[in-house]
Amino acid sequence: MNKKKLILFGAIALLMTIVFACSNNDDSTSSSATVTSLTSGSATFSSTATINAIYSGTATLPYTGGNGTTYVSETAITSTVVTGLTATLVAGTLANGAGALTYTITGTPTSSGIASFVITFGGQTATITLTVFNRYSRLLFGNRNCKIDLLMRCFQSHTYFITNCYIAIGIHLFQH
């Protein structure tokens, strides 16, 4: 009879061990990263992009209402309008309140204009834009005492079909 009690007690102990091991006694709650807004108008880029040139830089996208949660890197986001670039979120921890997300942007833009990235993070969506310029156009003129260097950087806006140009003028005086 003692053997039967011992076997019964062993079976009950084994059953309780299995039930205890399979139950979820984790009282902690998992929360996801959330923000109340993404401020795309204040996004900044670490460098300028040029058509058909390898680009590697970062974009900083401010947010408000962060909940202090850690977040991981996400799948790369491909650019639209001007293609050939991808943006990847750098893993980090949200501030409690305002802060900024950092994205690495890499690739080779296939045309000039505006590269758009639709960012979805923490329950919010925003579009950030990177201007992609044509290669430099340079005009040099002058004589042996003075050289004027006109540097023009242009890009085509695919939305409005307007060419926008930025001009820098350098004047070099030489003494004999």
C-alpha cells in the first residue's frame, strides 16, 4: 500500500510541476514604443545627396510624447519619387516626452529632385524629404589677375517640373 501512495504522490508532484512550469506567472506587462507626433517639418539630414553618387548619411526626425520604451531597428524604407535610397531606423530608447529618431540613409539616387520616405513609428506616420541635386555646374571666367568662379547646383522638382538652382560665387584675386 505504501508503494501505491508513493506512486500516487509522485504522479501528483509531477503533474503539479508540469502545470506550474506551463503557467505564465510573469506579472510584467510588455509595452510598445509610442509617440504622440512625428515632426517631419523639422527633420534634418547630415549631408546633401547628388544624382548617381553613392550616398551615406543620417536623418534625424523629432518626435513628441515618447513613452521611454526601447525600440529595435526596423525594415528598410525605400525612397519614392527619386528612387535608389533606403532609410533604416537606428535602434534606441524613446525619451519620456520629446526626442528624435535617427535613420541611416544609404544608396545611390537615380535622378535629381525630392526623395521621399514615408516613416511609420509609434502609431504615427510622417513623410521626410531629401533633396537630390544634379552634379555641380561650374563656370570660370576672368583674366590673369582675377578669376570668378560661379558654382551652380540644380535639381529638378518632379512635382512642379521646375528647375531650382543654388548659386555660389567665388572671386579670387591674385597678386604679382
